[in-house]
Amino acid sequence: MKLILNESSLKTMHDHAQADYPNECCGFFYGDTGDRRKVQEVQPVKNAKEGDQRQRFHIDPKDYQKAEKYALDHDLDLLGVYHSHPNHPAEPSEHDRKVAMPWFSYIIISVRDGKGEITRSWRLNEQRQFEEEIIEQTEVHRT
């Protein structure tokens, strides 16, 4: 399993994670599915978790509906969800596993002391356990 992520998309995710620190941030990413899943757009959303947001995020169902409509309207696939783990590793929690959907990729950004450090991606296998998905980072070519 491989996810292709350009530096601009990664920067958007990291900027969001750092801005929301010490709370968890969350958002969607879109692109192409095929032999290789390629991220083309990132869309931050509001963490709708009530109360303490330092160890949990929640995406409002209306935001999921908007994301699916956006993907359809722009001829993109909704590839998955990203979120941050403030002062924790970029590894899924048991809660992350319980609420995950098998066709999504889950990018997790570890933010230490307000700075995005490690970014990893995960997908559920047939046993509903997370397996790491390789992130292939590409550069944005400027002219």
C-alpha cells in the first residue's frame, strides 16, 4: 500500500496541526485511487469534539457529507482523514481503530511542543487492524 503526498499537501496538514496545537486537528484529503493513491487536495475541518480536544477529534457528519459532495463535484475521490496527535506518536489509538473505515487512509501527524515532526499513514486490513501505508513524498515543481 502506497500513498503519494506532495510537499504542498503535507505543509497544509502540518500548518493546521501546529496551529491547533495542543488540540488535535482534523481534515480530509482527496485525489485519485488506482494502483497508487495520489493526494491532490487537502481540506482542514473544525474538530467538533465537545470538551477536551487534546486527545480526541470528531468530524461532524455534515462535514463528511460536504466532503463527499466536494469530491463528486470536483471529480476526485475522498481518500481519507488526517489528524494530529499532540505530544504522542503518529500511531493510531484504539479509538482511531474503532471508528476507522476500511477504504480510507488515515494520516497521523505527531506534533511535539507545537512542531509537526513525524507523519505516517495507516489503513485497516481485513481483520480491522491498522497496517502502515508507505508515504511517497513528491516535490512541487516551481517554474
